[in-house]
Amino acid sequence: MRRMRVRRKRASGRRFLLVRAAPRRCKVIVMESTRTSLLRRVRDPADREGWSEFVALYEPLLLQYVRKQGLNDADAQDVVQNVFITLLRALGAFRLDRDKGRFRTWLWRVARNAVVDWGRARGRLRRAEDERRKSWDERAAEPDADWVTLHRERVAAFAMEKVRKQTAAKTWLCVEQHLLKGRSGADVSAEVGLPPNSVYVNAARVLVRVREQCLLYREDLGDE
């Protein structure tokens, strides 16, 4: 069996994955029906920006989740790369049917199965872990609580970072200092050179944009 190699490169300031591997079958659940924008973009091999955004959104989530399963950093990196290889092969034919499940559930199944495959391939799967694997319901409607929490936190963090890059520095200071650090509007106003009321207004407007971006990603991926 040819070994799969995944290399990272940077394009336009963003990372994307280059995958070289011999084609083979993957056991992946395919959900028929609705297409949504980000999923539609990653299904297009020519859309590197779409894939780059997808990887930027999900790589930290997958790494964090896999580490929580007991893997060290190096092994977690390997498993996540295998997840992206599976996704790269499967997403071209992927259809989202919200009546059958959410994208985050499908992604969770791919991730946990990658962890199991890693353990079995190296003989490191303990008996307790194997028994737990047998108890998993492959048709489970929802992932475990850890995954749901990590997913929500990652979407929020990614949305906030995206909005930050599109926001003027002085305006973002209002958000950072007033909303994130809890400083009073009066204190922040003296620092940024704006009236206190402007601090409140700027922070509130940016917060609305962050919430809208979160909803956009969740709806976009069928996770509303």
C-alpha cells in the first residue's frame, strides 16, 4: 500500500493541504440533498480558497478533539491529516440532507473512526477502548458533548477572527477592551480617543456581525 503524504503550503497568506495518494475506497456516509455554499466550494477542486477556509475552520477543532482521545501532538497531527484525506476524497460526492443528520455529526464520525483506525493499525487500542468502540452507535443522531462544545467554540473563535480582520483597529479595540476584557466604556474611550457612547455603539455593532457570521457558518454547514 502506498503511503499517503500530506504537505502544507501557504497561498495568499493561508495554508492549504496538498494530498498525494493512490486512490482507494473510503467508507464514508453520503447524505443526499441540499447543497450549501462552503460545502459546495470545497467540492470544487479548483477552489483553493474555499478549501483553505475549510481547513482553517476545522483543523484546530479536529486537533483538539483528537488530543482529547489521548493522542500526543505528533500522532494527533497524523490522524487529522488522515481525516482531511478522507474528506478530500469524499466531499466531491457529498450531499447534505438535514433530515438525516448535520455536517458536524458526519465530520465527528469521520474523526472518531480515524482515531480507531490509528489505534488498530499500531496495536495501541486497549481492550477498554475497543469495548467502547463496540458500544458506539454508527447511526447516532448526535456526537458526544465534547465534540458539540468544541465545535461551537471553534465556530465562534473563527467567526470573531474573521470579523476582526475586516474591522478598523480602533473599532476592534472597543470590542476587545470593553466586551472581551470587561473594561468600562469611559476607560476605553480615553484610550481610543472616542466618546463613551461611541465605544458602546462600536462594540455592539461588531458583536452583531460576529453573531451573524457564526449563524452563517452554522447554517452554511447545516448546523443551525
